[in-house]
Amino acid sequence: MKKSHILGIVVIAIAIGIIMSTAGDASSYVTFGKAMEMASTGDDNKIHVVGTLKKATDGTVTGIESAENKLSFSFTMVDADFREQQVYFAEPMPVDFLRSEQVVVIGAYQQELFVADKILLKCPSKYQEHEISISS
């Protein structure tokens, strides 16, 4: 067997090993109910929950509590099952947080509180179509 064939087999084996190890870390989006169920069974993986910020009837975001030093904050998030959950984030509020359409929190439950390690935002697109009227 040539050295190039052996090298090719080794490279393929390493690639398969990398793919298998990262596939185990993949996570899907769940609701807060499923996340709490996963936490109660001792699942130590980081959980991804997708939802929206809680808003009042006039569209303003409610339920945000910032720490005095502005280095952490908590907020109320509503998941796909319309379950409200208080989420704590130990970093400053991300830019455009209040304008986001959807929020993905990555973290875990600590007692009854969801503690987020990361927050991903889906903000309104500035490229959305706008109706333009032309008058003559």
C-alpha cells in the first residue's frame, strides 16, 4: 500500500471522528417545560430555548430588571407554548435586545430560574419590503 493511501485513510478516519464528536453536542430548540424536564433528569447539556420577550398590549417590552451596576439583567421570556419564564443573564444587555423579534437563550435551569450563558437575537430586518406610494 502506498503512503498516500495510508495518509488518506488516516485523514478520513480523523474527519469521521470529528463529525461523530460534534454530532453529540448538537442541540435542538425546546420549550421551557421540556427544558425543566431535561434538567430534572440530570441532563447537563446546554439547553436552547426559543421565544419572544414579554410585551404589554401597547407593544412595549415588560419584565426587564437590570442590576444596579448594569452588568447583568433578567427578563421575562415567552416560549412557543406561551409559558412565561424569568431568565437571568450575567452580562450586560445586548445591543438591540429590546427590538428583537425572537430570542434564543442557551443555558440551564438553576432551581426555578433559567440562567442563560448566551443570548442570540433575531432582529427585524432592515431589508423588509416597504410600500412606496408615488403621487403624480
